[in-house]
Amino acid sequence: MYVPRLPFIILTALAVLIGVGWLADSVAASRVERHISTAVEEQAGLEVSPRVNVGGAPYLAALFTGEIPSVSVHALDVDVEGLGMVNAQTEFTKVTVSPGQVLSGEIAGAPASSFTRTLRLDGVALGRLLDMTDLDIAHPYDVSPAGGTAAEAQLTGTPFNRREPVTVIVDLRLVGNEFHMTPRELVDAPADLSPTGADDVRAAFTLSLDTRTLPLAGRASRVNMSGGSIFFEAERPNVPVRLADLSPVDASGTG
């Protein structure tokens, strides 16, 4: 079958140009992500480089728009004093940058539309706060979890002065700077548990803390429960990018 040579050559050239462009864009984005990852690792003193993603498809479109849609840092199993191993994610959105910053990844000081830090506490981390080594976190109902200033969770664990695990439903509340976890219902407990013992169990699952002491770089604005963990989220609008804010263990900031 005869194929006109000129259209074939044009299509081949376009395919090559697109492939080269995609490769160049991927290399540029990867270079920036490695640079930010290394900078955050050194700033926070992390043992493992965090995973960094720069948004935009293609990334180098930011050379013309002057804006990187998002910059996110994901840190897994970070050892935080008082909590143990936690997972954290930090994201800046709509980062205004110069062409030089797009290519270098030196985005410290660049203005961003918003900052969000999400901290995940699994059963081990929350159990450390409650002095329980076998804590399990689950959603109490077969529905999608809600989030905001209030949520709820089902906790199962063995208080330090008990021999058998118990299960309670707790309310999770944010009030100003404070987080309060309060037992609402005792779901499963030993049959011989006395009223006094029930009070002790409720006390064992009660927790209050100032969310500004968490590595959120500000006070928590949302709390929810999902996937066997409790999530705290802090947000700030219209902020400059700081390496300290990208650090998953930074607890400073306004709030």
C-alpha cells in the first residue's frame, strides 16, 4: 500500500518532537523534585528523603504561566518526639515563580495561594499517647467518614491497668487550638466490668492536647478518621513558601 512520504515524515517528526519534549519536561520536573527533597531532608534532619511532587502537565508550562500549580512533600514513618512514627504530607498550591525558580527549584520565599499540612496518626502513634500498645482504630459505622471540626472513631485497646481489651466509640472534636477525644459509648467490655471500672476505661480513652504542639505548622482546622488512622489538617492562605513549612516535623507557625 502506498503511503505519501511527506505526511509520513511530518507525523514522524511530530512524534519525535513530542517524545523529546515529554522527556525534557520529565527530566526538569524530576530535577526540581530531587532538589526540593534534598533541601527538606537537610532542613528537617530526616533519615530518608521525602517524596516530592511538583504539579503541572507539562511542568515547564510554568515558564510561561509563572505559576507551579502545586508542590507537595510526602514523608512516611517520620520519628516525631512524643508520637513515634507518623506520616505527614505538606502541599503548597498556586506557587508564583520566576523562570529561574521553575528550572532550579529554589522556591523558598515564593508566594503561594495556600498551605496545607496533613498529619496521620495510626494505632501505634495514638496508642503511644494513650499508653496502649495494641490500639486499633476503625470507623464506627459503615458509611464514608466525615471530616471537619468534629468526627468520631471506634477504638479497641487494652488500658494499662486492664487484662482484656475493650472497645469504645469516641467523639473527636476541635475547639480553638485544642483537640478533645471523649468516649461516648462503651461497645464491648468484660462482662464483670464494674461501674468504677467502666469509668476508668473511659478515662483511659480520653485525650486532650494543644494541636499547635503537633508538627502541623499551625493549629489543626480539620480532623477525621479514615483507613485505620486519625488525620489532622492545618491550612493557611496566602503564605510564602518556607522550607520549615515543607518539613514534616516542623511544629512552628501561626495558628
